[in-house]
Amino acid sequence: MATIRPSKPSDKATIVPLVNKIYDECSGHLYKPGRIRLTPAEFDRFHSSGELIVAELAGEVVGCIRYSRGSGPECKEISILVVDSKVQGQGIGSQIMKWVFAAARKEGCTSLELEILYPKFQVDVYKDKIMTWYQRLGFAFEREADFGIVYPKMAELLVVECNFVILRKAL
């Protein structure tokens, strides 16, 4: 069983490369080469604001999630959920999510939301797998948004047009 805890400054050396490795594996085909998902400066900002939560297994950091303010005062947003590929399938992602559910309820939140980047004109088996996993946790389709309209500068890094699929879970 993993230990779930807030990030520490020393986690940066593990978390930044881990996030970029996992995002390259799952979303790299959507971006031009060299795209960085999490920079050291972003880690510092998310850590300083208390938004990064990490998972440790046998003293080693093996995953994380960003848990931040959402679209309203009673909603939190989750992003950057990653689990090291060496330990995927062991329930660590589910343990992280259980921590998030409990923390959100304790804070009086009534819902959680997340965004999944999805190609507009093609099926993406990996993204479908991720959406199915979130749906098993109780998330449901809320809406879609055009990534290029919401984040025009970031859209320039894409090799295919994409939407955000927004999922929400009532708590």
C-alpha cells in the first residue's frame, strides 16, 4: 500500500522527470517533439501552493496528482495524475484518488472535475482507457471544449487538433 502525502521540495528531482516521462508515453503522439508537461518552476509553484500530492511506495516516490481550485468555490480540479509505469496496475492511482475524494469532502467540496486532451478526428485507445478508468471512479462526461480556443499558444505545440473532454464527479 502506498503512502499518500503532500509534496516536499526534495520530491522535485523525482516528480518532474516522472511526470514528463509518463505524459510523453500517454500523450506524446499528440504533440510536437520536445514538449515538457511539468517544469521545475511549475513544480515549485504547485508545491508552494499546496497543490501537489505524491504517492510513495517503500520510501520511493512513484506518483503524484495536482489537486487545485476548480471552476467554483465548491469544486476542485485534478490534473497531472501519474503513476510510474513500473508500479502501474497495483492500485496506486486509485489510492491517490481516494485521498483526493476524502480531502475534497473534508473541505466541503461538492464536486471534482478534470480535463482529458482528446484528438478531434481520430480514436485514441489510450485516452479511451483513461476515460473508462475515471468513469469507473464515478466521473461522468460534462462537456467538451476546443483546446485551440482555450489555450491557443499551447495548441501550437500539437500535431493534431484536440478537444478537452471535461469529466465531473459529484461528491
